[in-house]
Amino acid sequence: MTGSIAQTNTFISMSGRTSGLARVLAGGEGSMTATGAVNAGKFLPLRYTSKSTADDDTLAVTMTFKDGNVNELDASEPRWRRPRVLTTEHRRQVLDPLSRC
């Protein structure tokens, strides 16, 4: 995991893969990146991307934010998961997963 927090912006990046015994149970790898702004000591997300691969399934997510709300969302679903419908309420006051750490 790498990252930087400045007076006005943030950047966080993380990647990993399973190894050893865990790889026998569930092999995979993934990466995440989040960028944002800092205003009055609070993190404001601007963009979040992630990509994970396990077996033959890949999940890719890209979100952009405006005023703490999801502005654009592009997500691929694994074949085994049913698509979910996101309402306007689901998109309000969202903090990207990496900034929550």
C-alpha cells in the first residue's frame, strides 16, 4: 500500500495477490487506486478504481465522485453474481473504500 496526503489532495494505491496455502484455497490478485481532495480536514473522494481477478472471473469498478456523491459508476459483475440496481440513495455521501482505511 502506498499513498500520500497533502494539504489539498490525496492518493492511495494498493495491490496484492494470494500466495502459499491461501492460493490453494482461492487464487487471485487485485489492485485499487483512490484519488481525492482534502477540504477543512475532511477527505473528499474524486476517483476510485479497482480490478480483481480470481479464477476466471474479473471484477472491475470505476467510480467518480462529485460533492461526496457517486457521479459515474462503471462496474463489471462476476458471472455468478446477479446484477444489482443502485438507486440515487445508494450513491449519496459515499467514501471510497481506500479512504476509509
